[in-house]
Amino acid sequence: NQYTLRYTGGMVPDVFQIIVKEKGVFSNVISPTTKAKLRLLFEVAPLALLVEKAGGASSCDGKCVSGLDVEVEQHDQRTQICYGSVG
């Protein structure tokens, strides 16, 4: 198998590649110097639904919790996310 690195800087194009090619990982994680950027209600959960319905998986908040299972506490809640293919 030949692997290639693809990074666009955009979540939607990278997730599109995961769905179409059925291979790949997208992550947007935090570090001690950066905060979470993606909004749970408007960005993370909708794409988690698409990825999981297409046979992939999502992990939210640095835990083994689906992006769909995180409780929404406020409309502007931000979180980290990892989407990927399974297998």
C-alpha cells in the first residue's frame, strides 16, 4: 500500500477524503498553549454524524467518546475532535 500525506488546513475537505477514500484521519486537538477551536453544535457533531453513518468513527474531548455523545452545555461550546476510517 502506498500512503500519502494530505493536509488542506480545512476540516471539510479532509473529512470528505476520509468518506470518499475510506481511509484517513483528521484531528484537531488542543495543547497547553492552544484552546479548542471547533464548535460542538455547529461543526463537530454534524460531521461526526456523516462520518459515523459512512462507517467511520469519531472521538471527542480526548476520550473514547463519540462526537455525537458529548453533552451540549452551551451553544458556543468548543471541543477537540478526531475523525477517521475504521479498519
